[in-house]
Amino acid sequence: MAQLKQNERTDDETSVDIEFLLGLSGEEDDKRETYRIGDLAREFGVTLRTLRFYEDRGLLSPQRRGTTRLYSRQDRARLRLVLLAKTLGFSLTEARQLIDIYHQPDGQRKQLEVALERFEDQRLILEEQKREIEESINAMDVSLGVVRRRLAEISSD
């Protein structure tokens, strides 16, 4: 079974394997018809609580066999898309809207067209947020310098 990999960054943070979420990782998809909650949690690196939360939000619809949740291949694909949308900075509501387009007439093409448009818009939003964060970091660096100098002045008196 494919494992959602956490790529190591040089700054000691982890990032999601975007190629896995996009289905580009070269790993053959699991061909089972059903998956248990623990299977999906391990594969996608999420908690059981996360999967139950997505179920409560109507993003996943597992069948029940007693107390066991059985997720379909469609649920697995939807989970992949939810995690992709989350990685790209979309809300769960926006993720659901993108996913639901697939069930419309000519859904696959329409879904890709809408995804392209929304991804381009989201990229602009993220670039602006990045610019604002960089400005905040620069302001913080200046502020830290001033505070350190003042503290040094007070300490040397």
C-alpha cells in the first residue's frame, strides 16, 4: 500500500508529498474495494479523529459493518482530494465544492477546469500572504534589533 510520505525540509519542518496526493508518485494504486479506517489513516498520515471529522462533514461516506467503518475506493479518492485541497490552502468547504463538481455532466473535465481556475486564484492569494509574512518578519527583525540594543544600553549603565 502506498504511504503518504512526509518530505523533510532543510528547516526541520515536514511537508506533504504533493506528488503522492496528485497521484504522480509512480506507486501503483491499491486496488482493494474497501479500506478500514486504520488503513487510510496510515496510508495518508492522518489520525482516526481526522477521518471521523471528514465523515461528520460529509466529505467521506463509509459504510458500516457493525462498529467497523468501511471506506470505498471513492472515499479514498475523495480523501486524497481533500488533503490536496488542504495542502494548497483551501477550506474544507472549497474542497467539497471542487469534489462535488465531478458528479455533474462532463464532470471530470469541468472539475479540472474549475480546479485550474481556483488553483491560479489561490496561488495569487498565497503569494500575497507570503509577501505580508515577509514584511512582518522584516519588521520583527528590526524590532528585535531595537529591543536588544536598548536592553544592552540599560545593562551597560
